Amino acid sequence: MKEQTVIQVGQEFPLTIKRLGINGEGVGFFKRNVVFVKGALPGEVITAQVTEAKNNYAEAEIKKIRQASEDRVTPPCLIYDTCGGCQLQHMTYERQLIEKRDLVMQALERYVKDLATEIEVKQTIGMEDPWNYRNKSQFQVRQFGNKVIAGLYAESSNKLIDINKCIVQHPVTTHITNEIKGFLQQLNIPIYDEKNPQGIVRTIVVRTGMKTGQIQVTLVTTKKKMPHKEELVQLVRAIDSNIVSISQNINAEKTSLVFGETTFNLFGKETIHEKLGELAFDLSARAFFQLNPEQTEHLYNEIEKAASLTGNETVVDAYCGVGTIGLWLAKNAKEVRGMDIVEESIQDAKRNAKRNGFSNTKYVHGTAKQWLGKWKNEGFVPDVLTVDPPRVGLDDELLKTILEIKPKRFVYTSCNPSTLAKDLQQLTKVYDVKYIQPVDMFPQTSHVEAVTLLELKK
């Protein structure tokens, strides 16, 4: 057997890029080693220079593009190379959609190889205008000298990039964040820093209702008491008349999580109002709501199509958040039940069900595993289960519970092809995968959402 050639850091060699990796990097092969190259596109021939070498793979950077892809474009964002929030602005949007479908197929090949060629993966559903689509920004706040900055951390770094304009965000979110940065600096309010325990403000969160125009501002702080709080609130209110909700969330932990458990209303309502299709929703500061409402309607239509409800089925919406998916299905369901571990989301879901006139819904606080097991013991097993879990996929206990209760139809919405495919290793023991429909929720990034229809084997 031919031995694998050891690659050295600093080594240069020609490399043909074969496909896109899960993080948006180009993937090529050099003497039986996998080589990941940030910024390289499929079909390109480059000179690669190794920056990190491991036993069976290497990371490299582009030293020279020998043959550029026809799909290579100039990124329109001025901080694209340093920010890391987007990974694919240097690729045409049409090609992004093709590559995102391929990412789903790669994951299937890796985790369910025997079934990969049998599973239908449809063409990715994209956007007409793939810019300014994000309805919420969560920018970390830090202070350098006398200047207050807010933005995102550079990729694989603890360096915060000050973002004054982001072309995938709705413009109002960055405008308001910029204004608040100035107020914090003007009022000399202490800014959080991992090395400064006296710092207070750590994150500025701005969410806008794309359909309603209502704006929600949340300041995440290390403690409730904050100097010049009332003055700051008045200044924030004056930025835009559409700001109808200002809140303060307390997060004193050393954590990468944005929100803490406690939220106080500082001005206006505790929620903002938003619409999706024919439905209306109230959103509290911590409530999960899809970041791209336009594509969310396409996504939920695909979930509805996969659920194939006739009016006689019972549905469970696990990880229900504020109830969006379950309520999208409720008009054609006999009953919808949902659960979530965030109590405020459950309260929002109940209010949203009432607001939209549904009496066939039930929302409870807790884990999906806990409630599915309890309901099974009471004689209730849903005809249709729908899940939209975090990037880590289904937890082992929930996976085990699903395989035990065996809903006839299972609609799995995933934001991570790798964990979806990994979960399919277990689920395909009792389910047939009918198809997977990728949806581009986050243009210009390497992320792709996918709706998978599974039906119980006969």
C-alpha cells in the first residue's frame, strides 16, 4: 500500500479544488492528503501554501490563483476578508445554491453511505435578492481607548471587528447599533471586557419586524444597575420612532451565550409584533425567530408540504420556540402540541396561538424527550412529529424516544447537514427518507437549511 506523503507547514504545491467544505473552504487533495483552502472555489487551480499540517489533512492559503473559477466575483463587503461572518461572497449566488445542495450530499456520503445515492436531494430554494435579509443583529461591545466598538469576532480569533455597515443585515439594525455605540461612549458607561470585572454593557441586540417595521432593542449587561440608564433609554428611543420595545438582559457569566436568564423591560412593550404569511407573532427579547423571514415562508411551506395534513392528524412541534412552525401547520391539523426549554418562548407561543385564533394548540415548558415520553404514557402519540433543532442536532435521549414512539411521519428541519446525516444513521433503522429539500436561509454564508421527510417503514 502506498504511503501517505507527510505535508510540512510552509510547503507550496499546485492544487485543484474539487468541492466546497462545510465551512465554505475549498477542498483539494495532495498526495492522499485532504487540503482545506479558505477562499478557494471548486474547479480552481491554485498554488497552495500550507499553514497547518495534521496526520491526514492540512490547511492552506492561496498563494496564487493559476486558473480562476468562472463563478469567482469580487466581494462587495469592505471587511469581508477580516469579519468571517460570511464565507461565500466571492462566489456567484447561482453557484452558492448548487454548492449548498452538494454540502447536503457530502454529509449523506459521509454518514449514510449505503443510502446516499438513493435519497433524493432537491435543488436549493434561493432568494431573488440575497442581501439585507437578516432581521436581527447581535453585536458584541468592547472599548479600545476612548472608543466604543461593536461587531463580530474575526474567525478563529478573539479580535472584535468593529462593524459600521453589514450588507446582509437589515440596514436599520446596524444604524441603531452605531447610534447606541456613540451614546455609550458619550455617557461613559462601563463596557464589559473579560479582563475587566467592572464592565457592564456586553452586547447590543437589535431586531426589526420586516413586515411591521417595529423595532426591539435589547442591551445585554453584567448587572442590573447601570449608570445613566434612564438617559440612555431616552436617547435610544429618539433614534427611530419605530422602536417600540427596549429591554435589558442580565448575563454575568463567562460564556459565549449571548443572553442570561433574566430580562427587564425598560421602555414600551415586552414584545414586538411580526407577521409571517397570514400569521401574526409577538416576539419577546429572548424568543427565537428565524433571521430571514422571507425565506422562512418558503421553509415553512416546505414543512407544510412534507407534513401532508388533511385535518385529522395530531402534530407535535418539538423545539417549538414562539410556535411558528406548529401554528403554520395548525390550520390543517386536528391538534398541535409544542414544547420548548425557554419559558418566555412558551408564553409567546400561547399568546401567538390565541392571537391567531387557534384553539387546537397546547404549549408546555420542558424538553421534547420529557413530554413525548409523558404523552406516550397517557396514550398520545402524534401522527406527525416536526423538529427544528439547534446545530448540534437531536440529543441522544430524544433520538431514542423518537425511535420508541415511532410517529408515522417525521419532518426534520436541520440547519447543519452533518448532524442531520449523523441522526439519519439512527432514524433510517425505522424510517424511509422520502426526500431532502435544501433552503438557502443565509445567502453569502456556507450555512444551508434542509427539510427532510421521513416515513415509518412498512
